[in-house]
Amino acid sequence: MKDVLILGIESSCDETAAAVVKNGRDMLSNVISSQIDIHTLYGGVVPEIASRKHIERINQVVSQALKDAGVSPSELDAVAVTYGPGLIGPLLTGVSFAKAYAYARSLPLIGVNHIEGHICAVYIENKDLRPAFLCLIVSGGHTHLVRVKDYGEYELIGRTMDDAAGEAFDKIARVIGLGYPGGPKIDRAAKEGDPDAVVFPRGHGSGEYDFSFSGLKSAVLNYLNSCEMKGERISVPDIAASFQKAVVDVLSANAAKALDSFGDKSFAIAGGVASNSLFRSELEKECVRRGVGFFKPSPVLCTDNGAMIASAGYFKYIKGEFSDLNLNGVADLELCLR
Ligand code: KG4
Ligand code: ZN
């Protein structure tokens, strides 16, 4: 079969990203222009600023992705773009660009769900990973436990009832003075701390495999307030380590329970929080203990990127699932219903 070259575009939050991927798994380029330095000034992503920065950068990011891949626009087979979930302004920038690009070059357009993109990121470095498998997607906006039954076929078995795990990392980092983006900073600080220093609650949601992080977040805030009232000094590394341990315990407990019930032989992690060192090692241990294959993207493919969108686009391309020029951004797009 002829090689299929897909240009993937991602702009759902604060990364302007584009990549070219061959046949869904062979990453020819991956350009990511992060806005972290700008949003750090405000302690979090400012949607309006993010939209404007995407507009400024998207042209150059796409040109660089084609150049790095050594692919000319006429060699592309399709353009895939994230159309949700995410921030509506940033989504619209990517979607509008992709529509114009596809129209101008008479290329098929493929709208991709961002969460599906995170799952497909795992295929890129794990050429032998094939459905069915269980996947835990943990990012700034989502915490989803999904059974990947086939390419593009998902069963949502657990999700957060309130905050996403990454959101909790970001909020707690802010209140303990580590700043934005919180996840990597807590990960680093935790290495110097004692994970058993403070016992924070492990919250689960209403369904068997659901998650909840808002109670944990409140518990950390209450702990900080009570230390302040008593005039007690706090240890940032100890709080970071104890909080991180609480999050990872909940994530791995639900994943372990699902592995035992569903009997999947492969397990994958994905999304920004999947770069967390404790999360990676604990989930790997659960898999090794059960003789289950463990698959993880390298950190650059855990955070938002265009390659994951191009990969997801490929699996839609081969099924003929194209979008038309009415494609719009959908801020609360679901991966699947349950
Ligand atoms: O997937 P992603 O890039 O964007 C969304 O789709 O949300 O995930 C970003 C999230 C942020 O909340 C960030 O703090 C978190 O991933 N994150 C981490 C780490 N690296 C990024 N959380 C914990 N530990 C890390 N090392
Ligand atoms: Zn993401």
C-alpha cells in the first residue's frame, strides 16, 4: 500500500504544534511552540492570549514541520486537526488554519478528538502496540480510563468527577509557591520530600473506576491554612511528595482494579501527567506484577503535540472518516459516551 503522509495540527491549549507522520506511527517531524513563558506571568493559561499567540505562530510552526520532515505540501495525503475538547479560541485558530490549508491544497480534512490524539501518541514509539488495551489518559483537562477496543473504538470506563489530575497539580503548585506549570515543578520538588509526611485523602468518584481530586485539593488547602494559623513552617518538598503520592495512589488503584476485572494484556499511559516520574514507575510496577505489557510515550509525546493528532488522523484516513469545511471547534467534545 502507498505510504500515507498526514500533517497534524494541535492548538487546543497553550502549545502551537504541527507534525508530519507517515502511516500513523512513523514521526517525520514534531514542532512544538510552547507559550509557557507568557502564561507563567499570569500563573496559568489566559485563553485570549493563547488564541492570539496561536495565530501569530501557526504559519511558521506548520512550515517548520514540513521542512523538518523533508515533505512538500503536495506530497501530503491529508490535514488532521484537533477540534476539541479544549479552549474554544485556541481550537478555532487551529481549525480555521487547517480548513484553509486543506481547501487551498485540495487535501482531505480530518477533525481529531484531542483525547484520542493522546491515546494515539502511544502508537508512535511502540510499533507493536495494537488494540485491545487499557489506557489511562491524564492531562490538565482530563482523567480518563479507557478501553481501546480497536482503532477509533473506545469504551470509557472511568473519569474524574471534578478536577483533572493535571489541574490539581497546577493548583497545588500555585498555592505552595512553585508557580506554573505545576506538574513538572511538583515532580521535581517531590524528589526531595517525604511522601508519607502528610496523609492526604485518596478520593474516588461514584463509579467503580471514577476519580475525584477536589477533596484532595481542599485537604491540601486546609492543611496549609492550619499550618499558617498555628504559625508552623511548611515543607514544600514534603507537601509536594505527599500530594503527588495521593494522586498517583488513586490513579494506580483504579487502573489496577480495571486490569484485574477486564484482563487486558496491555496497558498504556498518555497525556501531560504521564511524564510524572512517580506515576510512570508505579503504573509500570502494577503491570509487571500482573504480567501485563506496559506502554508509555516519552515526555515530549505526553504533552500536547501535533504528531499524536497526525497519528489519530491516519487511523481515520484509512477508514475514510473525513470532515467537511463546516468543521468547528467543540470545547466540550466527548471521546465517547458511556
Ligand atoms: O496533555 P497536556 O499537555 O495538556 C492537556 O491536554 O491538558 O497536559 C498538561 C498537564 C498540566 O496540568 C501539567 O502540569 C501536567 O500535564 N504535567 C505534569 C508533569 N508534566 C506535565 N504533571 C505531573 N508531573 C509532571 N512531570
Ligand atoms: Zn492534552
